[in-house]
Amino acid sequence: MTKETEFKINKFGKCLIACLVYSSIIAVVVMAYLVYDDVTIPMKDKYMIYVTSFMTLGILIAYRQIVNNNDFQKRQFSMSETSKLLKNNKFHRDELNKIIDYSNLSQKREPISVEEIHKLICISDEKGNYGNKPYQMSEDGKKIRSHMTGLLNNFEQLGIGILHNTLDEDIMKDGFDAIIDDNYTFYSSYIKHIRSDENKSDFAENFEWLQKRWNDSSSHNKTVRD
């Protein structure tokens, strides 16, 4: 996901719209007072008040249109990203199925253990153990790890997109809610192992956050950024 695809309205824009709203309110109040109280002021000043009020109103309308356009672009971008993510997920799953029976393995709806993954990707030592350091991966094992990591990276990118509000959450949740939940359940033990074993404390953290958010929106540490 690149910076040019980020469609959020920044804080400066929000401050600007707040100032314009207050300005328009003040202008309307002043106009109402002048009309009601029949205050006599120079015609030049009246014109300035009228022009300022209409300009402010025009800016507000234009800004609202910009917001609507950004919302539309974000929805369009989200639909495009949904297609890409599903395509990438299918690619990694198909490649894994060429090496192992990944479809059946991942449909058990329970975490795959670290020992199981070591047996899939590592070469056993003289004693028949797979999980002893230094790990030695087979050629197929390297491919398995690569495609499993590819799946996790897809879900991590999705979490980042939701967190930074560059993706429409309703659209993405409709397409990925069950996928996120099932895959987090499947990889949860492996994620914890990578964090501790490879000293990567932030590994798949946005994937984990997203799964918790969608399962219980009232209990998550991060919030979607404005």
C-alpha cells in the first residue's frame, strides 16, 4: 500500500472546516441582528458581511464535496484491494497445496503447533528432532515458510490499512471477517513463537489487532486513526 493511495482528510483540514463553520455562524448571527434591529451601517460594510457569508458557505459546500469524493475513492480503492488480497491469498494457498495438504490442515479451526510447523519445514537432526537450533530447513520447507509468511503479510497489510483509515472497514470486514478469524486461530501459536524465538515483538501485531477488533470492538488497545 503506497502513500498516494491514502485518502484520509488530515487534521489541518478538520481545523479549517471548524473555523469556517464558526465564521459562518457568526456571520449569520450578525446578519440576523442587523435585519432584526434595523441597525444603520455603511452599505460597504453590509456588502462585506454578505460576501463573506456567501464565500464561507461556498467553501463549506466545496469542502463537503471533497470529503464525499474521498469517501468514494476510499470505497473504490477498498474494492480493488479486496480483489488483490483474495488473489494473493489464493496464490499462496495453491502453492502450499502443491507441497502439503494445506487446505485440510488449515480447516481444522485450531492452532497449528510449533512442533507441527517444524516438522513441515525443518530437517530432523540425528535424534529425529525437528525443532533444535540451529534450524535447518529443507527446500520444500523454505517454500512452505515463504508462502505462510506471505499469507500473514497480507493480513498484516489489511490490519494496517484499517488502522490508518485508508481502507473502508465495512467493505473489508464483509470480505475478510471469517478469513481473518480462521487464519489468526490457525497461526496464533506460530505468531507467538516467531515473536519470542526471533525477537520480533511486533510480528503480525496489526493482524492480531484486527482479529480482536472485529471479534470484540469494545476491547482493543488501538483505535482507527482519524
